Amino acid sequence: AVDLTGVHKWYGEFHVLKDINLTVRRGERIVICGPSGSGKSTMIRCINRLEEHQQGKIVVDGIELTNDLKKIDEIRREVGMVFQHFNLFPHLTILENCTLAPIWVKKMPKKDAEEVAMHYLKRVRIPEQALKYPGQLSGGQQQRVAIARALCMSPKIMLFDEPTSALDPEMVKEVLDTMVGLAEEGMTMLCVTHEMGFARQVANRVIFMDFGQIIEMNEPNEFFSHPQHERTKLFLSQIL
Ligand code: ATP
Ligand code: MG
């Protein structure tokens, strides 16, 4: 479903992504970990063109990412993204946050969009919050809204960038449970996270990045019990 081939990216002089090769098949769940500044966010942001790569090829569901704005739009419709800091619109209600893109991007009638939104708000178990504003919800609740909002566009792929790292510990579980549910339903997922319990539970593969490169990639059991590279071992010893 997603193919990165020989992808390079620079921020000015700084070589942030170096020869990234990665294929994510439909229904696969991939967890990406690695030290701060290793390029994890940059890599997944390239997949929906929040960042632009300068070399190599990125293909999402058969569509190659180029400067063609129509293609970028098409890809963004298929790819849902959840950020560390929720990024909800503070002046819109929860329901409005969830219906905005379906109404404006998908041209869905408002009533239908609201029905879809309520469906997903039920799925993340907060339908009763629909008419509140983001500021009135807990962090865990806001993050579940962000997940519901992304799902309202019926994405084929979900990207997560440290969705639990801004949350108080007691709220991490409710968000992870939501993500596990999505995984069990077969959603294709690419998750930057240091929640290694989640990785063990749902990932098909775990990727370790450092200095803009994929250093190691393996299925979770092997990855955790027999890390191949010194840097992976060191990293795991620091976070486990
Ligand atoms: P973290 O775990 O802290 O989120 P990360 O692995 O997600 O780190 P990135 O955010 O992808 O790392 O950043 C990779 C490198 O690129 C860092 O050294 C960062 O300082 C640099 N960088 C990120 N965004 C920009 C930008 N807009 N302009 C210049 N440099 C940037
Ligand atoms: Mg990051």
C-alpha cells in the first residue's frame, strides 16, 4: 500500500533522510522507534506530503507523490494522520471537528457526515462529548477525537506520530486500546511510538531509525530479543 524507494531528504544542508527503503503492505502494522532527531516524524510526514522529499520515490496506493497537487490531494484523502498534540480545531465542537473534512473535501452532505462522525465517536467511546469543545476534554479524550476525525475520511492507511507521548500515564491506555482495536480490524498502520508493549502486541514489524537511516527492521519478537545492531541494543536498553 505504501512504497518508499531510495528516499532522501535534506533540510538545507542537513541530510535528514538517507536512502529510506520501506514497503508497507495492506493490513500491515509497522512501529517506528529511534532516538530524538533520527528522522521518524520527517519520514512519516513525507508519506502525506507534509514534508517534501528531494530524491527517490514514494508511492501510496498506486499513486506516486510528485508536485502534482491533484495527486497530493488524492493521497491525503487516503491517509489519516494523528499527531502528538492532537491538532484539533479549538473553536469547533468535537462533532464539527469530525465533519469538517468530509463536508468540505469529500462533499458529503452535513447530515451524513454527522452520522459518520457519531459512528466513529461511538467507536472511540466518547459519543457523549460530541457537542463540547476540545478544551473541555481530557488529553486522552482529545486524542481519541483526533483518531475518530481521521477515520471519518475512511482512510486506507493511518499514520501516528507519537500519539501517546503528550498524555498523562493514566490516559495512555485508553488511546492505545483504541489503536489496538483499529489494528485488529485490519487497518494499515504506521506508528511512531516508544510504547513497546503496543509494538509487541500489534506490530508485524518494528523499525529502528538513527541518523536518518533505517538501521534495523524485524518482526517484534526477534527485534526485542535479538537486536542486531549495537545502536539498537543501546536504544532498547535505555527505553525498556
Ligand atoms: P523526535 O523523537 O524528537 O520527535 P524525530 O525522530 O521525529 O525526533 P524529526 O522531527 O524527523 O526527528 O527531525 C529530524 C531532524 O531534522 C532533527 O535533527 C531536526 O532538528 C531536523 N528538523 C526537523 N524539522 C526541521 C525543519 N523544518 N527544518 C530544519 N530541520 C528540521
Ligand atoms: Mg518526531
